[in-house]
Amino acid sequence: MLSLPLATASGERAPLVDALFTAVSAVCVTGLATVDTGSYWSLFGQVVILLLIQAGGLGIMTLATLIALLLRHRLGLRARLVAQTETKTLTSADVRRVVRRVVLFSLVCEAVVAVVLTARFAAEYDERLGAALYDGVFHAVSAFNNAGFSTNADSLVGYAGDPVVLGAVCAAVVVGGLGFPVVFELVRSWRRPSRWSVLTRITVAVTAVLLVVGTVGYLVGEVSNPATLGALDPEDRALGAFTASVMARTAGFNAVDIGALRPETLFLTDVLMFIGGGSAGTAGGIKVTTFGLLAFVVWAEVRGEPAVVVGRRRVPQATQRQALSVALLGTALAVVGTSLLLDLSRVSLDQALFEAVSAFATVGLSTGITADLPTSAQLVLVALMLAGRVGPLTLATALALRERSRRTQYPEERTIVG
Amino acid sequence: MLSLPLATASGERAPLVDALFTAVSAVCVTGLATVDTGSYWSLFGQVVILLLIQAGGLGIMTLATLIALLLRHRLGLRARLVAQTETKTLTSADVRRVVRRVVLFSLVCEAVVAVVLTARFAAEYDERLGAALYDGVFHAVSAFNNAGFSTNADSLVGYAGDPVVLGAVCAAVVVGGLGFPVVFELVRSWRRPSRWSVLTRITVAVTAVLLVVGTVGYLVGEVSNPATLGALDPEDRALGAFTASVMARTAGFNAVDIGALRPETLFLTDVLMFIGGGSAGTAGGIKVTTFGLLAFVVWAEVRGEPAVVVGRRRVPQATQRQALSVALLGTALAVVGTSLLLDLSRVSLDQALFEAVSAFATVGLSTGITADLPTSAQLVLVALMLAGRVGPLTLATALALRERSRRTQYPEERTIVG
Ligand SMILES: [K+]
Ligand SMILES: [K+]
């Protein structure tokens, strides 16, 4: 679709590699771009991109929700000693119900954010209502699905210091990144954390820790940098640091110039991007669940405890091994991708590592080198985006469902990783 | 000792941070240096360094051998159903025997290499016999213990293309890096690989793979670089690449200029350094055993097999978890160390990552920034060297011995990691 002449602003046919890159980037909700979304593509092209984002985001979230449900189902049923044959299937009615709920949830969230953004764009930035509505919807969909595409060439830099726009976008990003099952459980029993599932516990705890660490890290690293946070008014700096820390964890909008970040902040961003967001949401990376589980495993090892326990539930060995596999395969992908980028182009390690991790974790932040990379290196990024989007999740799924059942001695609770 | 005026060539008292840095670097057999070993320290100072290296290397190898023995002992006895009380102790006669063998093994290896080097230095490089003997002994001890200290300011760059010197040093490094239990087992039953223990299998296989990957990687990356391998005669390039790949894995001598390496080769070196050498030898890093075990775990996971099997032996869950913990703690140390170096100085990510990994893995290669770092950053390196040397090993030990025994269903074989 994007290779049609109709899709570009100039009316000329886009080169195949640019069209491919943009389409993959959109459907994987990455947001890396070899061309500027707002000026290169026509309105038709932009709508195609938006639909690809929505389709990609919905697909990911539905799939993840179904897996989470399937894993819980098996255990709920097993605990109640119901017939084993039922445990491995979901009826098509279940599937339809989940899809309906996820779609409804997505559209409602996006609509709320779109309304807020549209109102703000129209009131404060003197956009005509049509343009404000279009920008509002585009950014809302892009934010909720953690895509990070923007119609502005400088992403959100123009809104730095605006708590309404940044707040709405951050909220959409965080909710979309937590994922439907976690949000659903939070809404239903947010007063009683003791009842939360392992998935929700780990997702909420790790997300909170990473947001705090990220915000503090950005403040410490960049407050004295006049090209980034140092340029803002003192009262806007905390907002800027918080926004940057939310976006690094997979959304990929930027309200500061990534290319001007200090190396220590870039490296911090690499780490945040690699960890990514929630397992059942639209985020990428190895996922906070994987990271949190591994932290619990190491902690149990350091304490010398034979079992890994999260909130009174033992984490099965099989889940631990899945988390390990997802993290190590992710590391291998990032290392190989970085090496290939270094080999194929003349960029620095800073830039190559950032670009590779950003593509793998479907973040879409860039130090600004994407468009200038040779075609071979851009194809490496395409492969990384696909592997990062499809890989860990399907891998974990395939593994979770293939694994043979063993007798259990304690009540266990499984949770998805990757 | 090194802070005595007697220890420096100039007769002035060395600054405390330089003396501390050198002493830690020597006893951890790292080889990073803030001052030039050959010209800054007097003969007395150099002998002190040599004794520290020998003590550090012997200590590590003895300890690792005892642990390996202890782990095997427990299982051998358990398999034969001997009284449980005997399984957790080694008699002091055992310890004395092991110490005696390790010392003998080390001294014999070092003597052979020292003789070869002395002869070569005297015959080809016109050194007087005394000087040749001193250089030969110094390099032999430094190589066998994987220390990487050299009396030459340019390490082994002066011998690039000399197959005798580089061959002898590489042999000492590889044998020292494999470790006593592995070498002992190889000597005893090298014709029958089917009888090798898990430790020996993994160590030999991963070492061979990494040497080949490293050599090919250096050749591909650097053959066109006139500042490094490109400067050598074509027939010397393979030797140079092989040497570089041996040294990256923990020894830390260099026969090419590290500061002139391309970023992709630096990154490859980071990976090789991080993996390091054998568990029971003088090498550092997370160890080839850890890396190999984790590769087997991921492979089993990808295949969907419930048990991790290496050469007909099941790897216990506890060992898998130890390997995971060592690798993740190592990663965390490297990431935190790199961030601190970036924060405390104005070096690039290339340089900071290289320096941090080199210190953690007690490699001692450097892009040449060590001496110019601020004192705070040098103290970070001191901490990394100590943590890298002491940390993973003692951690794994403490864990291995504290872990509670559980009934075993299959014949299992434990192996040390870290
Ligand atoms: K994104
Ligand atoms: K070393």
C-alpha cells in the first residue's frame, strides 16, 4: 500500500526499502523511520500507517491476553481438579469475548486521550479543529499502541513543558504498556494488592521502579546539558525527565533531542529500552515480567532458597527457564544486531547499540542515523524489529504450550514471560 | 610494599592510588595499569608485582580445584551411598595434596615457557642472558597466570609476527586458563572424550568455538585496518588474529594496538572478555562453563525438552540457577561499572564499556585511557577488578555448599560455574 504513488506527499512512488521499512515499523509498533512521517507521506499514506499501527497493536494485545488467560485457565482448572482435556483449549466463544473486550478497551482509551489532545491542540496551539482532531487521533492511537509515530518532524519536542499533552500521551503509553489483563485486574481489585496475580504484581512493581530510576537518571545525567533538559525551565525539567523515562520503555516519542543526550544517559536509555514494558501490552523489549522474574530468581539464589517465591506463589522451574531463554535470546539478538550495524556502516558504538536495541525493543527512538544508514543496515533493523516483535512472545508461547505437564507439589501460578 | 620509595624507578614514593591500583591489578591478575610497569617501577617493585601475580594465580587455581573436587566428591560418594556426613568435608591431607599438585603443575608449566622465551629473547632479540632470563620468567609467570603484565611498555607489540614468542605465550595462557582439573583430565584420558566430565566437555568445546570465532572475527574486522593487522605481512595476520583472540579471553597481553581497533572489533572483544576462560583456571569473566551451560539451557528450552542434558548427564536445576545468577550479576556489574565510568569521566561508550568489562573480567586490555581517568573512576575499576575476581567464584561456592540436598532421581553430575 505504501509503495503506491498515492501514498507520498510528492506523488512519486516511494523506494521499496522505505515503504517496507515504514510498513514493518508501523505494524511492529516500533516507530523508527527512514523518512519523515508528516512531510514525506500523504494523508492517505499516513492513514495507512495509522491503520497498520492499530492492527499491530490490537493483534499483539489480543494474543497476549489470550495467552495469559490460557495459562491461568489451566491452573485454575487443575487446582479445582477438573477434567484434564479441557485445560488446553479455549472455546471460540472465549476468544470472541476476549477480542471484543480488548478492542473495546483500546478504542475507549484511545478516544479519551484523543479528545484531551484535540481540545488542547485546538485551544493552546491554534490549530483548526480538523487538524487538531487529526493530530489528536493520530497521537492517541500511536501512543496507546506504543508506536511512537508522530506527524511532527520533531516528535513531541514542540510540546516540551506542556503537562496536558505530555501527561495525556504518557498516560496512554503507560496504560497500553501495562496491557489489558493487568489493567483489568487493577481496576477490579486495586484496593487489595494481596489478591493480585504474579503477572500484575511483577508488572506494577517493576514498572514503578523503572519509572523512578529512569526519571532520576535522566535528571542527574541531563540537567546540566543545555541541549536537552538544561534548556527547559527548572519547573519543567522533572516533567521532561519523567516523560523521557516513560518513552524509553517502549513508546518512542521524544520530547528532547536524543542525538544530544550524554553518553551515560544514552546507555541508561539502552537498558530501559531493552527491559521494555508489560508482557500483555503493546510494549516491546524482553518485558518487565521477564526482568522481574529473573531478579527474583537471582535473589532466591543469593539467599540460598531452593524455591523462587513471588507473593506466596512458587514460580515453576519451567517459567524460570522461559524467562532465562527470552532474556538470553534477546541479548544475543541485540549483540548480533549491534555488531552487524557496526560492520555495515561507519557509526559509533553509542549509535549502533542504541539503534539496535531501539529496533529490537520496538521503541523507535533514534540518535538520528536511521535515514542515513546503508540499505543493508536498514534491512538489519527490519529484521530486528520483526524478531523483537514476533520472536520472544511466540517463542514463550510455543514453549509454554508445548511443555509437558508434571505433577505439582505446591500451589503454583504460571505467568507469561517475553 | 609498592608504596615504598624503593619500589619505583625514580626512588620517589608512588601515590597511594597508583600503588593500590597496581597491587589490586596484580593480585587479581588483571593487568590494567595506571603507570608503565617496565619504566615506572624499580626491579624491586617489579619482583613484588610478580610475586603478587604468582600468589593471586596460585590462590585462585587452588581454590577452584578444591571446589571442583568437593563437588565431584559429594556426588561420587552419594552415588555409592556412603555415609552422608563424609560428603561435605575434605580432609586436610586432601587439601595439602591438591595444593602441592597445583603448585607443581604451575611451576613446571611456567618453567617450560620461561626456558623457551629466554632462549628466544637471547637468540633473536640480542638480549644479554640475564635480561633475557628475567624477561622470560616475568612473561611466563604473567602469561600462565593470565595476568597480562609486561615489562615492555607496548606489551607484545614488538614481537608481532614472531611465532615462537607468541606461540609460547599463547600456550601458557590457554593452559593456565583451562585450569588444573581440566588439564589433568585431558592428560589422563584425552583419547576418550566419552569419559570426560561435564566441566571438561564444556570448557574444551566452548574454548575451541570462541577461539575460532574470535580469530575469524579479528581477521574480518581488522585485516583492512592499516593501524592493526593490516600493517603485518599477510602470512603473519592469521597469527596476529589468533593471538588477539586468545588474549581477549582474559590474558590481556596485546600484540596489536587496542586503541586503533575498529568499533566492531572492540565490541567483539568486549563479548569475548565478558565470557572469559575456564572455571578452574586463572582466567576471569563469567567463565566458559557458565556461558556453555546457559547455551545448553536455552537449547533445551527451544527444543522443548524438560531436562538439560550435557553428554548423557542431566544438569541439576541448582546448577542452572547458579549459572544464571553468575551471568546476570556479571551483567549488572558491567552495566553499573560502565555507567559510573561514563558519569565520572568524559570517555566514549566504546572506551567505558571496554575498560569496565576488561576490569570485571580481569583481562587488562585497555584502549589506553586508564592512566588519564580521574581517581574516582580508577577506584571504580579497582572495585570492578575485586568484584570480578572474588565475586562470581565465591558467590557460586557459597551457593553450592549452602544449598540443601534433595533426593535425586537420575544420575546427576555437578560442575562449578562462575
Ligand atoms: K515504539
Ligand atoms: K589479565
